[in-house]
Amino acid sequence: MRDARCQDGEAMGSPVEPAAVPRAAVGDDALRLVVEASPSAMLLVDGAGRVVLANTEAERSFGYGPDEILQLRVEDLVPTRFRRHHDLERQEYVAHPSRRAMGVGRELFALRKDGTEMRVEIGLNPITIGGERFVLASVIDITERLRGQEAEKAVREDVLRRSILDSIPFCIIATDSAGRIVTANPAAESLLGYAQEELVGRWITEIDAAERARYADGTPALSRVDGDEAEWTYRHREGHVVPVAEAVVPMDVGDEPGFILVAYDITHRIEARDRAEHLATHDSLTNLPNRGLLVRHLDAAFDAADRDRRQVALLLLDVDHFKRINDSLGHHIGDEMLVVVAERLLSWVRQYDVVARLGGDEFVIVFEDLDPGVDLDRRIADLTRAVLAPIVVHGYELAVTASIGGALYPADGDDPAALLKHADIAMYQAKAAGRNGVRWFEHGMLDDNNDKLSLSAALRQALEHDELSLVFQPQLDLGGGGVVGVEALVRWSSPRLGSVAPDRFIPVAEDGGMIIQLGGWVLRSACAAVVQMQAELGQPLRLAVNVSPRQLRSATWLAEITDAIEASGIEPKQLEVELTEGILIEDHGDVVAVLDALREVGVTIVLDDFGCGYSSLAYLTKFPIDKIKIDRSFVQEITSADTDAAIVDAIIVMAHALGMTVVAEGVETEVQERYLRERGCDEVQGYRYSPGVPAPEVVRVARAWAGVS
């Protein structure tokens, strides 16, 4: 007999060389009695492997009768798969016999008469009887012993598994194949609020907070789950929902197939994800939907409008002069004002309307489910009364006005991007009309917008192909009467568009990002031209150039000024940069530093168009300003010697009190000139003296006013 691994030295029936025993003794009653008395199955095997003696226990164990067992060779008592190897090992054992104690054979298998196998231990004892060699084999059936050991091992392993499962922080639930809970660990009790005995016997669907897929017979389709982790929801005993990550794997233990569900609480993950999703779709200041969420909402609103044959209205609201509030009172005041506006908008709209913030001071209101042709003007008028009323923030009462652009779906755009673009165009029309108003999109506005785009492309080409030129308007000293300086003015004569007015292409240059390039060209060209003009005149001239907000914010602007001064050779004090009031108000935080740097270079700072903006004379003390230009609109009000131009008078007095020079622009008549001279105005320019003329003409004008032929 041989084990499953065919270990050497386990064969039965090998002759040996111990003390001689008479051959007749094999059949002696004494030997039989000794063998029969053994509690183990005993087999005496000769050198050829034949069984020559077996006790009753051997007959019982192997299932043979007394005569049957003596007709067998020892290989007949070994499973077929081991016989060939057993025969070879038995022959080897003949050559090297040795005593083998019980159990040394390790995992051995014997074959019963009925074909069943049994696990055995075998002890081998080589003996000689009557000069003939035999092996006495003692065989013990250890099947029950092994079963007991395996049972004990299973108990120990089950205790270990239970200990592990009980200590794991994950919820673990075992079910049968139909989905009925058969056991659960303490973490499951903690997660679900049930004691283990309360969970056992329940259907898994009783703890589900969502509908789990089922088979046709109603049992949960757990077998369809592939073991991958997926998000799911359980319901706690107290009723609240517990989001979990759940993995379901099949369990096949004997005749009891089922499933193991492993889950853990992901409440914090869900909350973090919801917060991230909210932050990605909402404005952080006002908590209103942002552009991305607005577009998704518009898509859904358009689908509903198409289905119900209704229309959608979109209003784009831009708070007027919001930057002034930020810069003068601080961003915290501006932010608080935006929050109040958002709250008012939300409380004013209907429950199913939408309010969003696009950023900055721009809000969007979406009116859904509107009848075609509905009159919205009354609603918008109510909007301006309810929402755009004065707001008190930290003791400041802020007057709130807004420019509003409106567009309708489907008439004004068939997708969110188009509708937003058209509302934006209408809003800028409202701003251009003086702010604090409403404009509904009209398709003619696209022509204006497209004209700007076309003009922008043409201007870019003009800058590359030298289509621009400069003219200079002389500035005269009212005391001496001579030309003391010029203002550089840019002109554009396009081969395709003809003469394009500055008030048409300068805003396009601002919006199109070309103003820095254009301003740099003007600065360099004007400096070079002034050097030539004053060489012909034989006297120095001051040069005034206009500066845009974008130039002032440019990091390279100061370097461009110093480069132009050095390249042309003019004195820094001859250069005057003209700024508008709007630049000072809108850029209060940074402009002072820039102007101080200009002052250090030696450049003169001029405040252009003073009096037509939205500031007061009081702020003049906050900025390093050298000269003020009175706007032409105030000069034109001087129509006779008896005119009382109080604003002009106030500007002159205030400027002189602050040590500033005063220039009046737009002077066209002798009456205006005399009035300004009598009030102490320092310099003038306007059509009375000369329009803007090319550089060579400036020399002629200057000589004429100086009385030189």
C-alpha cells in the first residue's frame, strides 16, 4: 500500500534478514493467535507480495472473507493509481529491508473490496520464518481520526475567521442564495442600527434604501454583481439613509451557496463630492448658479419651450459703475452689495425662474414658460423698483442702477451661447445709451457688432501697412498769444473704408487689444515730429498725447515713454500725457504709483475733459496732476460777454489754487477767448486757432499767430 505522493519505503511484502523462524511456523496456532490478538489489521506478505496471513481486523477493514484475502497480492489492496509505483518500491524494499514504525508512511491510502478508499497508517516489520523472508504489516484506519482533526481545524479556523470578521471595521453581511441574511458582523450592527439577531432572517432588500434589481421570482439579483465596488444606499433602523460603497461576491460553502456583501459608510465622500460639485457649478460669493450650470439649465428650458410651444426670456444685468464702488469704498463693500443684489433677485423672481451670476457685476435672470409675445416691460420696471433700490452697506447708502440687455428664445437665438451673446450685445447698447436702462436685442445690433469686428480686422491691417497718420492741433498761450505746444491726434484713411473717424476706431482699438500698439506708435511718431517742428520754428514746443486705461495698466508703458524721449531727443518736461477722469476714478488703487513714476521722469500730467465725468473737484488733491483741460462742452456755453459760466470759473479758480495750469479746449469764437482770458485761463486750443493739421502746417500756423510772415 502506498500514499498519494508515493513516498519511498512504504511498500509491503519485502523479505529481510532477521532471526530465522521455521517455515512451518507460518501456520502455527501460536503465530495466528499473536496476529489475531492485535487491535490493528495485520497482514503477513511473502517476498512475491502475496498475502499469506491476515487477522480478523484486516478482513473487516478491507471487507474480504478469510479465504478471499489470502488469494490477494498486496497490490490488490492499494488504489489502482498507486499500484505500479508500489510494486517498484516493494522490489526496492526487498533489496534494502528496514523496520518502519507506525505513521512514518504519512498520507497513505488503502483500497477496500467495495472499491472505497481509506486513509491508513502502516507499520512494517521484516521477519524470516523457516528461512523464508516475510513482511508483517500493521495497518490502522485513521479516517475517523483525520475527520476529527479536520473538524477541530475547521472549528479553530471558524473561530479565527469570526474573530477577524468581528474586528474588521467594514460592514460584512452573508446571505443565502435568495438574499436572506444568515449572519452579520458587529460593524454591520453599528452601520445599520440592528442587533445581529435582528438582521439574521431578514431579506437584504429590507435594509436597502434603493430598489435592487430582482429576478423574475422576486429574489434580489445579487449574482449579477461582479464583485466590483459600487455606490449603494442602506436604510438605518431609525429611517435615515446611509450611503455606502458595496461589493458583492458569491459564497459557495458546501451545499449552502450565497453571497457576501462588504460595505462601508461613504457619507463624508458623498458630502465632499457634493461640495465640490456645488463649488464647480455655483458662484462662491453669492451662491448663485455660475455660467456652466446656467448653460445646462438653458438647454433644459429650451427643450421644454419647444415641447410646449412657449418662449424663454433672458436678461443680462450689469451693475453700473460698480468698479467705482470697489475702488473708492473697498472690495468688501462691493462684495456685500453684490450679495444683497443677488438676494433681492432671488426673492423677486418666481419659484421656477433662474438667477445666475456670470462673474464681476453681471447677473442673468431666466424667465421660463412664457406665452409668445408676452409683454415683459412691466415686469422689468418692477424689477428695477424692487431690486435696484438704494442699498445700505456698513453705513454707506449706495445708489444702484443697472444696464440690462434682453433676448428671447427662440426668436433671438437657438442655443445658450447665442442667446447670452445677443443679450450681452443688447446690454452694451444700454450702456452706450447712458446706462440705467433696458435694451432688447434686435438683429440690427448684430450688424453694428459685426461692423466692429470688421473694423477691428481692418485696423489691425492698417497698423501693419502704415495707413495711420498724425495731425497736430496747436495750443496757444493766452497771455503772449503764441503757439506753445501741440496735441497729437491720430487719423486713419483706409483704402477700402475711406476716412474713419477717431471716435469710431479708437473704441475698437480699446476692445480689440490694439490700443497699446496704437498708442506706442502715436507716441514715437509724435515725438519725432515735434523735434522737426521746433527745429523749423526755432523754439521748443510741448507735446500732448492721449493715454488710454489699457496703456496706463501696461507693464511696459513707462519704458515706452522713456524710450521715445531718448530716441527723439526731446526734454521729458516737453511731453504731456493726457488722462481722462474715468481713468483716475476706475484705477484709484494703482494709478497714483504710475503717475508718481511719470513725475519722477519729468513728464507733465494733464487731466483731459475735466468736468464732464462723475467726480468732483475735491479729488484733484489726491493725484499728482499738473494741468487741467476744461471740456469743450463748458466752453461752448459761453455765447456772449454777459454769460455766467460758473463751472468754468470754478475750475480755473480751483486749479490755480492747487498750482495747476488751465487749458480750455474747443475755443471757436473771440467772445470765448476774451471770457477765458479775463478769468485767467492760461492756454487755449480750438478751431479759432487751427484744426488738427499735419506737422508742416503747424509751423505756418505758429508763425501766423506770432505775427511772422
